Amino acid sequence: MYKLKPGYGINRIQLNNADRIERQESNTVKQTRLLQKLALAILLPGMAFLVIACSTDTPTNQSSPAVTPTVKTLASPTPSLSEVTPTREASSMVYDPGMGMDLLFGGTGAPAGKLNDTWAWNGQTWLALHPSTSPPARDGASMAYDAATGTVLLFGGVSDSGTDLGDTWTWNGQTWTQLYPASSPVARDDAAMVYEAANRQVLLFGGESQQGHFSPALNDTWTWDGHTWTQLHPPTSPPARFGASMAYDAATGQVILFGGGAGNSLNDTWAWDGHTWTQLHSASSPPARIHACMVYDAASQQLVLFGGEAASTQLSDTWLWNGTTWVEQSAMPAPSGGYNSAAYDAARQYILVLATTGDKANRQAKTWIWTGSQWKNLD
């Protein structure tokens, strides 16, 4: 039989009892904490619901760290058409089938002066394009879509220094490229130019050249075949003029030229059949004018002429050419004044117009369309 050392058994028993008590207390604490977690799990969702349900736009002194405020991001407002319309006059515009949009170049803006920016109309708004190469700034340039080459052709105009230009450029849907043809018309502005589908070539007539100080108006006829310019010498030509209106009448296969000026505004009508010019004598005719717009409306198969200027008077009338005579339309309101730009939008089957009104210090550009029977302002 072993004997315990004095006090050993009592101390060991006391320690065992203490460990047992400590373990019991630890279990109690764990249970208490578990119950607290269960209670919080039940109560917190309800509390969160109360905080959300009672929140207002008015700040309070109480806040809950468990609720994060939601920040709403407002969408950027869509700019109105008037905010993106390229305000200017005497710009050049044509429909580009490859892009399916109307192309606009240059013109004169206030107070920027002559411009060399390129814009496109997509049916809803104006888009600023940023080609890698662009012609120098100008207004009064001639521009037409050359269906034979699938490019837009631009010729001449007036530079910012007031010098007439005689350079040739093409647009391929992405950028401008300057061409250097073997022969070229003399530098000029306000020449009439259009694509002649019957002969698959671009036709240019007249314009204004500063090389002749006493008689600057021209009446020469040129064609572009995709490579070079060729001057034609028809037996009959309209008198010299600039700012004339010209369009290809697909219904008759003729190019029609109207008005323009050379000291005085004119109101004569001429037709080009591919070989010579012939003056037409309509039963009725628009009043004399310069810088009017004329576009072939493929939907109605008629030419539409509108606006222009006569003795500093801004005109706002609309006329149709049905192949034999001019017929005035009572469509009001209509784009007024000269130096407007227009093109037939084949994708959307209407005539698109960028019309600029007001004096040089307060110009306003408006986007219009001709629906076939009336004018509609889109701004």
C-alpha cells in the first residue's frame, strides 16, 4: 500500500473540481454566445427592413452602419439636334450610298471663318467625322457622288484668304485623298456639278474665277471620268454664270440647269443631253435667283428647286420640274435664303437640307426634309 504525500490527494481533488467548474462555465458562455447569434440572425433582417422602409430624402441624425445608401447614376442627356447641327453656310453636301449617309464638307461658320470639317447625317443626327486627311478650309466648293468610281468628288471653292481653288479631292468613305489629274478646270468657286448617270461621268459647268477681274463668271463645260478632267466644246452653251442650280433628271436622262447670276440674277432653264446645251422655254418659271438648291427627288421622279437670293432678297418658294414645265408648290413653311446645302437621301427617301438663316453674327442652322409634298423642320 502506497501512502500519499501529505496534502497531495486533497490538492489533486481540488484541481479536478476546479477544471470541471471551468469547463462548465466555458460551455455556458458558448451557449450564451450561440443564443445571442441566433437572436441577432432573427432580429437584424427585421431591423434592416424597418430602416429601409422608413428612410426618406430628408437627412436624420441616426444612421445604421449596416445600411449602405444607394447612389443613382443619371444617364447623360441626349443632345438636341440644334446642339450638334454644324452651323454654317455655303457648305457642300451629297448622299454617299457606300456610307448610307449624307456627307457634308466645309463652308463658312461664324466666327470661325472657312471650315474643313467633315460631317455625316445618319437619319437622326449629325455626326462629326475625323478623317486622317482633309482638304484645306473652303466654301463654295462643288461636290458630287461619282457612281462610276464609288467615291465622292470635290472640286474648287474659295480659301480662307479669299483665293479661288482648283484642286480635286475624293472621299472613299473614310478619308479624303487629293488627286493630281493631267488636266483640270481653272480655279473657281460656285460652279455647278452633278453626276450624269447616262454617260457615267461627272459634269461641271461655269462658276466664278478671280482670274478675270472684269468678267469673272464662266460658262465652260467639263467632265470627270474618274482619272482626269476634259473640257468639252458644245455648239451651244448657257451664258456665263455662277451660283446656278443643277441636277440630273433621271426621269428624262438630262441634266437640268436653272438660274444663277453674272451681274444680274437669271431665271432661264437649260438641258444637257451629253453633247450640247439646249434652252428650254417653260410655260411658267421660278423668279430669277442665285444660290438656290435643286435636287432630284427619286421618290416622286421630279426635280425640286427652292430658296435662293434675288437682289439681296431671301426667297422661300418651292418649285417642281416635271420634265416639261415648272410648277410652284404651296408648301409652307420652307427653308429660305441662299447658300443652303441639300441632297437626296436615298436610304430614307427624302431631300435633306441644311439651311442657315440670320446675319453673320447670329447665324442659325436648321435641318429640314422634303417629304414629297411638304417641308418639315427637324430641330
